[in-house]
Amino acid sequence: MNMSSFKLVFRSAILLAAATIALATPRDAHAFCGFFVGKADASLVNHTSEVAIARHDDKTVISMSNDYQGAPKDFAMVVPVPVVLQKGQVHVGDPELFHKLEAYSAPRLVEYYDPDPCAAIALSEAAGFARAMSAAPAAPMPQRANALGVKIEAQFSVGEYDIVILSAKQSDGLETWLRENRYKIPPGASVALAPYIRQDMKFFVAKVNLKEHEKSGIEHLRPIQFAFESPKFMLPIRLGMINSSGAQDLIVYLLTRDGRVETTNYRTVKLPTGENVPESVRDDFQGFYKAMFSEQVERNQMHAVFTEYAWNMGWCDPCAAPPLTADELRALGVFWLDEGQRRSPIAPMMYGGAVPVTLTRLHLRYTAATFPEDLVFQETQDIENYQARYVMQHPWSGSANACPAAKNYFVQLRQRKIEEAETLAELTGWNLDSILKKAGLSGGEVTHPWWQKIWQ
Amino acid sequence: MGVAGSQRHFSNFGRSLATALGDPRLSQIFALGSLLALGAWFRDFSLRPAQIVLTFAAALGTQRLTWRCYPPAARSYRSAIITALSLTILLRASNLFVHPVAAAAAISSKSLIRIRGKHLFNPAMLGIVVALLLLPGSWVSPGQWGNDIALAGWFVTMGALVTRRASRGDISWSFLGFYLGAIALRIAWLGQRWDVWTHQLSSGALLLFAFFMISDPMTAPNSRGARIAHAALVPAIAYTWQFSLYRTNGLIWALFVASLAVPLWDLAMPAAKFEWITQGAIK
């Protein structure tokens, strides 16, 4: 693709993405890697969480999105952290950052149009115009704490949150302390807390300062971010399983300098990509993607972590949304960005102008049984770009009688549509006959090879 | 069961082939070749065909070159093939030069880094260490196998076959005992669920290490007692590396460090050096 046609595609992609983000369905109430703790009888159940981690040289900035839907007074959370955090290490971020990350890295559907088979240009030379769609887009008492083996290491307020950093000697002491301070702890909490206490981890406990919250006038709670230095490159997910009955989804955005991130204690699998799917997928791309993801989770017995996106932050092709700006990346904790810019004379946000940031988007669905350990990550040196991308090819709309080549085109088109339907069935686990019927290729007319049904 | 039956079938086939030819390395090649095929086809190994070809070309080419400088009593490409297979199974790279350079370093180390007539490092392990330390764009994916129990069973079967043929099963089993014992103690101490232990046990990377790397009879200590001590030292270092320093690839680094002590073990506890072609048909 030459530069001018790219620009056209790039611009239309941005426009379309901007239009489609608004259509993205709202998510369920999000969970954290720690657990929500209700302070009243509010029923708080975790379903999906989004976490962004920027890391380089053991320096880590974690941002936790906050889509908590209940009353602010009932909100609280507990997250194990490797070190004691001081006030300057905690920050309240802009929720827009998560929307931008999500839109930029979302699985995408691209569409191409078949050229006129009667025209002189060869099929292979026809430039496709891609466009992208976003898929989804009260002060604690120190004396009592000491008696329980709980130590208040730090205590401060940031934005609308009151934060306490705790260390504990015994998990039941910590559980008692949390209960006495009117945090409603889910049953079984001390069992889940114990391994973190033994590993000498601290507990980041946050609740909403109602006065500050009202003063700010912000309707939703904003993401909490914290920065620390530790060799531990992990995400505690076990605690979040306590108050969740079934499977939960977690999306982790990892911003690193040198390459793609993968989990070392679970298999990291790239989702099928580049597949041609029927035109009908356009009507419900989210439905397609959800079904495909569920099918892939099932095929891996819910033991795998899926890569949805791994790309240099400087560009995209096609773009579901523009890459994040340098300021947005800094806000997410990419502290090494300036160092990288000095090394590279190329303007960072131009097409092809790679920046020293790789974004890896990992998506997992897990239960307590299928993910017995917290996630441990490693940054690989893999710089090969990957995206979950699905292709839709619109047929030429002319008549079969237009020219001799047109007749041949429609014969091939029919075969292609059958193959697309088979791909869709394979990816999603949907019934092939129904897909064929929907595509106007009724089941009876389709001839399957004799061996296809043997092992089904 | 179908799978168990076919495993037995393959094991028997491998064993009879090895017995017929008198060299355990043939069954090792067969086992590693199966693992590579399984991984490449069923496990999204992110390995390019060109990387496999270059690894083999570099390993075999370097082997040929070393024979010119250091003429051996008997020439065989079998060890070089084993090293090439191990490297393709374990090492990942974003470019094409990492694999051949690692393979060349691995094979040449057998001639260049020798103490008292015995090479110091398992060549595949050294190749990986060289790549991780010196070559840009390389990494190891410990999670690439997944924890598929059936696959783990396959490893154990194949590995048992290889180590039995090479008479060094003691080191594999004692290593697994020490390592998994340490993991079990950690789980008990932390109060974690026992699923974590089975999760660790069924890691393909661990079993591959136990049956195909630490068990290398050419670089393991000669005496049985020293082998057991070596099999305890490696997990101790790996455990510290992983759970105190929170670094990855603990087993590889641990074997690298522990290998430095092997000449001392051989000095302190002398025993006959292992030779590939002293068993089976020739014996």
C-alpha cells in the first residue's frame, strides 16, 4: 500500500472508530485484583477487571480501572502490594486512559471490497480499503491494630480515596481488623490473605472519602494508580476470587520497553487472527467476538491466557483508535518515554515511527480452580506485531452476465462464502447449517468432503 | 486407553530401536523430535521453520569444524542433533541469528570448555545461557507447554525411556523429588491450595529439564552420590532464584551455576566417566 492510500485508510479508520466506540456495550461491574469489600449489604460481585501495568527495570506503575457501579460509601478494596507505599506513590488517574487503551487495542474487523472482475485490473492489484471497528469496547485505631498484629504502615488521602497501607503478622488478625473497621469481608478471606502475609506483602486498602467525592462532582470513581520498585512482576488475582461465584474476565494492558509480555506460569496463547468471516459478522461483531473468545477458552480448558494485541505504541494498522499520545503514556506510568525519544530522532506518533513502548493486551477468563496461582509475567524480546483481526470481504455487486469473467467470479464467490461460513463455525462453535442458511447457502446444496464428519 | 497404548507402543518402538543400535542417544533424538513436533503443531510454539533449519545447520556444521581441530576417537552427529533439538524446543527469538549462534556456541563449548577430559556444560543449556546473556531478541517461554496433564504424562514416559537407556535415571528422579518437595513445603508454609503443586508438577518445562537436561550423562557428576548432591543443589539455587529474587528461568541458571561444581564433585567422589557407546549391542 502506498503512503497516500494509507493515509486515506488511516483517516477513515479513525473516523469509524470514533463512531463505533460510542456503541460499545457497557461492561459489568469491574473487579480488582484484590477484592471489593462492601461496607453495607450491597451485593458486590466481580466479573471483569481492567488493569494497566507499565514496567521497566523493576520499576512498576499499576493502574486499576474503577467501574464500580454501587454507592460510593459502600466501596472499598484490598490489594496486596510488594512494598509499603507512601502518599507520593499513589495517584488517582483519568478513566479516559483506560477507554483509550481499550479502543486502541480492541480486536478489530476489517472490510475489503471485491473489485469488478470485468475491469482490466488484476484482482491481486486491487487495493483494499480497511476500516476498523472497536469490539468492545473513619480513621483506624493504631493500638487495636497492634494488638491484632496489624501495622498501619502509612495512611493518607489521594483524590476521592482514603488509603491505608497495612502489614500483618496473621491473616485472622488482618481479617478481624478489617471487620472491626467496618469492612464487610467475604467469607474465606483470611485463607486467601495468608499467602500474601507469608510473602511479606503489604495491603493497600482504599475506600471513598465521601466529602472529597462530593466536592469533586465526579460521578464515577476514578482509577487508582501506584508506583513502586520491586523485582516481582506479578498480578495478585487470587484475592479477587473470594467474592466472585463464577468465572471472571480480566484484561491486562502491559506497557514495556523491549517486547511483548507473556505469563510464565500459564500458557500464553495468541487468538486466531486474520481469518475471513462472513459479511453477517458485521451486524454483531461483539457477539461474534464473545462467542469466539468463549470457544477458545473452552478449548484450552480455561487454563490459558490469551494475547489480544501486541504492538509498538507508535502506530497501528489498521487503527481501531489512534495510538496514545506521549502525555497519555506518561500518565499511565511510562516513565522511560523521554529517554527513548532522545534515542530516536523520528517523531514518535507518526506512522512507522516506533516508540520505545510495546503494548501487550492479555485477556483471561478464570475461576479459582483453573488459575490456582497469581499471574507471573515476563517481558520477552519479541517485537513481532500481533492483533486479533478478522476480515470481511464484500462481494462485487454486478451481474453474472456482465462478462465471461463474471460468471467464473460468482462460482468462486460461492465457494468462498462456504469457506467463510465454515471458518465462522470453527471459530465460534456455532452451528454450520444455521450460518449457511443465514448466508443464503442452504444446507442441502452444500457438498462436504466425505471425511469432514468422521471425527466430529 | 488409546493414548497410553500408543505411548507404550512408541516407547517399545524407541527402546527396541535403541537396543538394536546400542546407543541411547537414538531414543533421545526420537523423544526430543516427538516433543518438537508436538509443540510445533499443537502448542503455538512461535518457532519459525527457518530457525529450525539454521539451528541444525549451525550445530552440525560446528560439530564438523571441531572435528578438524580436535579429532575424536569416533565421529557421530548424534549429540549435535540432540543439542539442536533441545535449542529449538526451548529457545525463542525474534530474529534469525540467535538460534544458529547459540547452536554454534553450544557445540563448540564441548571442545573448548573441558576439565579433566570432560566438557563442563550441557551444550543446550550453555547455548540458552549465551543467548539470554549476549544475544538481543532472545527469550525462553517457560509457560509455552501449558499444564496439560496428558502432555505431561507423555513427557514422563518419553523421559523415563531416555534416562533408563542412559543409566542416569537417578539424577532425574532425585531432582524431581527435591524440587517438587521444596515446592510442596513452600505451599504448606504459605497456606496455598494444593492445586498449585499439581499445577507446577504438570509443567512441561520442568519435566523437560528433569529428563533431558540435568540428566545429560556427559556433564552430570560421575559418582551416584555426587549426582544426588548435584540434583539437590540445582533445585536449591533455582528455588532461591525464583522465589527470593523473583527472576525467571531459575532451572536454567541454576544448572549453569551448579555445573561449575561438577569437576569438584568428580574430584572428591571419583567414579568412571560415562561413555555413550559402552552399553547395548557393543557391550
